Amino acid sequence: MIRVPQRVPAPEARPTQLELEPMEGTLRQQRPREYRIWRAMKKRCRNKTELPYRDYGGRGIQVCPEWENSFEQFCRDMGKCPSDQHSIDRIDNDGNYAPCNCVWATPKQQANNRRNNRLITMRGKTQTLMQWCEELNLPYERYSNRIYVKGIDPETAFNTPRLRDFRSIEYDGKTQSLKAWAKELGIKYCTLHDRITRQGMTPSEALSK
């Protein structure tokens, strides 16, 4: 009797990459920005030699197992990054990187979601520094430095003249630049500048002291 070997059905093929768009190449090549974000996310949560580790893995922030082990699953859950200005942001800053807690966000949106954000109350309204700067059309970096680094009171920081305002300062019935006032009054320019920008004095107070 001749035995005919039975045909063993081939195992069902499994997709090795996520077909988000009809593009050639691997998922990593298709999604280079998302791949960099995914790798950086994992490194700051588990690599103790990374500088950001203190604020992530050092605080117990972890990447969910589904994302930790699969870039494909990360892409499935997060979708395509909307633009080069977007990066991953956690809704709950004390929560893990997981589908239920992550969104794509711009730097402005992330600035409003920082765990160390201080809410600033002025003029009967409370909002973040980023929101105040946006409303008053002021540069966030400059006022963040004044308030968070130099420790200037927020209202004083907002009311301090900008550098370009130092070109025209009215005092005692006369208008001239801060540099000219320093020369006329025999006061060092840096002293006057410090009184206004760091001590929160008005130009008139700085000149008359």
C-alpha cells in the first residue's frame, strides 16, 4: 500500500506591519516621527542614565505592556502624529503611557498640562502662564523666565516694561531712553535696568530712588 502524505495546511499569515497607508517599506520607515517618539518614551521611563528619567521612570511612570512590546500597537492606538509640532502627552501627568491616557499635543497644549504649572489669578481670572501670554500677546519664554526662574510676582512681571519700552521713558516732564536717563542722573544703566526688571519698580520709581 502506498501512503500518500497528507498536506498540512500552511499557518495563517499574520501581518507584520500596520497598513495605515498604501506605502512601501516597514512601519518604522513609514512612521519615522512616531518611531522616534515611541523610543524616547520608553527610554525616559526605563533608562536610569537618561536625564529625563527622574521625571518619568523615577516617579513610577511606566509604558503599558502593549506599547512597550509593540510599536505597531502604539501606532494602532495613537494613529498618525498630526504634525511635526505634535508629540505625545499624558492627560494625567501622574499616569502611565497608555491608550486611555495619551493624546497628540502641541507644545502650547503641553505647557498647559505640566504637573508643575502654577495657576495665575489676575483681573478676576485664573489661568496658566501660557494662556495669559497668549491672551496678552506676550512671549512665553521671557515671562516664564521672569516668573519661574527669577521669582518675580506674576502681576509685576506682566506690568514690567519690555526692553523696547526702555527707549522712551517719561520722567519729570522729559522723555528719553533709559540709557540717556542713566547718563544724566549718574546712575549705572544696569542698576536702573535691574530695578525695573528684577525688583519690579516702575520707571519713575527706579529713576527717583
